[in-house]
Amino acid sequence: MLFPSARLGPWWSSCFRDNRYPGKIFLVGIVGGVYDINFNIFLWYCINRSPLKIGTFFYGRSCMDFKAHLEQTWSLFVANLPALLISTLVLFVCSAITLGIMAPVLMAGYMQSLLLLVRENRKPEVGDLFGYMRLFFPLLVFTILVALVFGLGFAMLVLPGIAVILAVTFFCMYMMPLMTDRELGLVEAVKESSRMALQPPIGEHVAVIAVFLVLNSIGNSTGIGVLFTQPFATLFVLSVYEIKRRRMLPPPQQNETTPPPPPPGA
């Protein structure tokens, strides 16, 4: 029996090439890709083969250059592969040993380490994972609250639980780098991350989440592949974060000097 991607391949290819049914087709592909690894690979191929930027599938015009972000992510990933694999492995092992209790704060250090790689080309180090232990309690409380809401959603129905996951992913995508990079508090970081997510065109952020979910679903489907997809997906998100952060910065103020008053009797 053929996979859905194999049966629908010609139709999907023409839709990507002609930009027909933009938003619905891409979102259906992401949802289908979570359950079909072959679908994921085919969709990724279509994205890279298409001359259009990913954001056009949601907004109708070219916006963020996702190809440039993916190329930058790939170059950083290949150049620092051993260090990335070691940091990612330590992240997963320590999270498993502590039954997930340390996972949020270790992920914060992990993201900051990779952010410095994106921004300054600084090689990631294992010690970076433990550099933000002061955020242990805020991140732990946030994780517990999300888990409780998530559990209640799934206890009621499956769809509310999925809605919680999508909402947290959408609005809190940049929360951790904001807490480590800009030293914002938890509430302020959630608000700022929400503002960055809703920064027009919103389709850019939806596309970022789509690529992030595709990468992680591929890694989770292949087991050990998550050691490769986790750093790659994180680097991609942080590359986009840098662009959005620059957009949110206030414009430089021009110092307008007041001319001196004219001399008396002039």
C-alpha cells in the first residue's frame, strides 16, 4: 500500500509550483507529516524545490527569506556538528536522569548556547547547559502549569489538548531566548514572545512553526535522529529570532540640537 505522499505526489508538486490553495495545502501537509515520515520527506523536498518562499503560502507575498535561514543553519550545523551532538546528548541524558525536572532550565542554557553560535559563531560547550540555573523555579512552574492545562484538555477531549500544545508553541516559541538573552522575567518573556509571534506578517511565524514541527517529527520518528534534528531545528528558530529581535528594536533616536539664540540686537 502506497503512502499518502506517494499517491498524491503529482498533485502536491503542482500545487507547490503553482501556489494553489496556499495555506490549507501546507497546513494539511504538516498535519499529515506528523504521522507519515515519507510525507515529511516529500514535503521538505517540495519546499526546497519551489522557487517561492515558505511565507508566501500563508501571506500571499514574499516575506522572510527562509532559504537563507536554512542555509545559515546548515552551515553552522555542519561546522559545529561534534559539539552540537555532545551538548544535545547531555541535554537528553540529564533530563532523563532527573525525570524531566531539569529539562526546562537545561533547555534554556542550551538555547542560549546555540544563540551565541548564531550571533557570534561561538562554539557550544556542555557547561553552557548549566549556566542559567537561576531560572529553574520559574521555568519549572511554567512547565507544570502547561502540563496541567494540557492534561485537563486531553481529559476532556483530544482536541482541547492539541489546541493547548499549538497555542503554547505559537505564543511561547521565543520565550526562553528572551529570558536568557534579554533577561526578561517569565511573564514579560511570554508577552514579548507573543508580540514577536503576532508581528506581521503572521504567516512567517506559522511557517517557522511548521518547519520546526516537521524537523522534530522526523527526528522523533527515527529515534536517534533527534540528536541531529533537535540542534538543527533550534538553530533555525534562533536564526529567525535574531531577525525578529532586530525588527522589534526601537529606531535610533536622532539628536536634534537646538540652534543657539541669535545675539542681542541681531
